[in-house]
Amino acid sequence: MNAPGTPPDPITPADVAAGMPAGAVIFADSDPTCVQSAAKTYTCTLSRPPAPEIPDSWALGRVS
């Protein structure tokens, strides 16, 4: 909640949810839903677990 006379925060829970898959591929297809729980704190829930991370060496064809 904003203090009286303070403009609203331009970052919405929908912005945060959209930014999760855009910021980390492990959140692709996880359908995050976020709520604002404090001034600049968001709590997000995923409909599916995140994808497992793949080491860079695998992506480059070098498996150790």
C-alpha cells in the first residue's frame, strides 16, 4: 500500500509474473501467478514445477 500522496508503484504483480519466464528459462511453462505482499515484495506461485537446469557444458556439447 502506498503512503498518502505517493504515486502507485508502476510494477504490478502481472509484470512480475511475466518477467519470471522472460528472465530465466527454468520458469518457461510454469505459469506463475504473483501477488504483492508488501510495498515492494511479491509472492509468486507456479502452476507447475520449474524445468531442471541444464549445465552450460551440456548446451555446448561438452559433457564431463
